[in-house]
Amino acid sequence: LARPRFDPAVLASRVVQREALRVVVPAGHRLASLGRAIHRDDLVDEPLIMHSAAEAQYLHELVLSVVPISGRRVVHTVSQLLTMVSLVSAGRGIAFIPDSATRLGIDGIEYLPLDVRPQPSVELHLLWLKESRNPALWRVLDILDDSPAG
């Protein structure tokens, strides 16, 4: 399982999950008190914990595609979601994470919906070698094709 980018010459893929992008803020943050989804304008001058352009390129580019960060203060750049959420919990800034990361169980943070157009969709893919002849792979793909989410 992986997020995009992968080498399509070597790997085949199938999307197994699409999820929303969320804003994560320290508990009690002013954005949490708005009582609505977060807009681009709400984020001006917020210290930002950003995904690494080198090690988390997909999430980095996805965030940049919907929320321009030029002029914003990037205070940390990280590659792991757990590190990112932990830094938010410590009050070091705000971040953008996939909805599934809301289940990490970190205290002291709040997850807020993001209201931007186009609405980003964070993808998770099942990957396999294109040359694979493993019969179990084809059974898994058949099951995914038959499932309601597939």
C-alpha cells in the first residue's frame, strides 16, 4: 500500500481508498472556534508544518495545489504523519493531513474540515510488480473489483 508517486513502468496500481484532506490544529486554537470548515483566507499567517517535498512529495504537492503557502511561515518540514501531528500537539503550528490520520490517537489536537475548491482527494493505492504471476494477487484484485468500495 502506498501513496502516489510510483514508477508505472515497474508497478501497477489500484486505488483502494480516497479520503479528505483535513486541517489539524492544537486544541483550543482560534480556527477550531470558528465552528465551520476552514477556508484559504483563514490560514493567512498561521505557522505551518509542511510535508517534505523530497520525502512526502505527493502530500506536499497536494497541499500546494489547494492551499498556496507562499508568504506563510513554514516552521517545520517533515516526512511522517505521526511526527507532523505530534508537532501540532506540541503547539508548533498547524498542518494538513489525510482523514485517516485522525485516528492516530494523539491528544491535544483538533481536526477541522477544509473548504476549498477543488476539494482534494488523498489516494491510497495497492501496488504490485507488473511482472507478478502470483495467483493470490489476481484473487485480491477480483475481490476488490467485487467490493462496494472497489
